[in-house]
Amino acid sequence: MIIYKDEILLSIVVFAILIFILLVTKRIIKNFIVLRRINADRKKIILSLLYLFFYAIAGTTLMIIWGVEFDQLSVFISSVLAVVGIAFFAQWSILCNLTASIILFFSHPVRIGDRIRVLDKDFDWTGEVKDITGFYLFMLTDQGENITLPTSLVIQKGIQIMDKSSLEKISEEKE
């Protein structure tokens, strides 16, 4: 009879570390949201993506603990990555928008409720940011139009965050 005492003990350790990391990550993201005054609804998207990353690492660690050989694991991972790579190549904008959403969450100064101007030679959109999701930024323009911008476009285009002095300058330019 084969006894898996070491594997069970290591698996319990991996689960304990995973739970600890998830709790710490949740607390750090919550503090970051309060510190940067970010809309709390965006926390769910970021936490889901981070949890997926941590679960993948824990799953790989468990496979190694339970004796999946490195050759078998590398073949499995390369096969999965090939299928996922083809799927994302066909739908590259999904991955691009999710990545842009994470960048917007952590480092971009645009917040929900801000008045912004999209700096584009073809379009003159000025309005208020209504929502930022995993894929889109929703904006209500001064003309009453509801504009949906992919988050990757928000990263690529110049965005001017409006204050009172810049609002006065724009109204003077239009007159």
C-alpha cells in the first residue's frame, strides 16, 4: 500500500499559502482603492484576474508535488498555451483590453466622474467618465452622446483630464 503522507502535507501547505496570498492580495487591493479613491466596483475585475493567476500557479505546484513529470507538464502547458495563443490571436483585442484595464486601474489618473477630453485629430470628444469596466470606458459627451471606448484605446490615445481652467479655454476656442 502506497502512502502519500508527504504529498498530502505539501498540498495542505500549498493551499494554506494560497489562502494567505489571496487574503493579503485582497487587503492590498482594498487599501489601494481607498488610497487612490478608485470606484470599488472595479476591484472585482482586478481581483478576478489576480486570483486566476494565483490559482494557475498553485495548480502547477500541486501537479509537480503529486508527481507529474516535468516532460509531461511541459507538453501539457505548451499544448494549452498553443490553443490559448491561437484563440487570443483570433481575439487579440480581448487580451489587450484586459491588460489595459489593469494598467488603467493601477497607474492611470482617469477616474469615474472625471471630465476628460480625448485628444484625437478625427474626433473631439469631451465629457464625463461614467464607468470603466474590464473592456470599455463609458463616457457621456457634452453633446449628450454615450461613447464607448475600448480600454486599449484609452491607453493609446492622449487623454486630457479637464479642470475648470481647461474647460474655460475650450469654451473660448469654440466661440
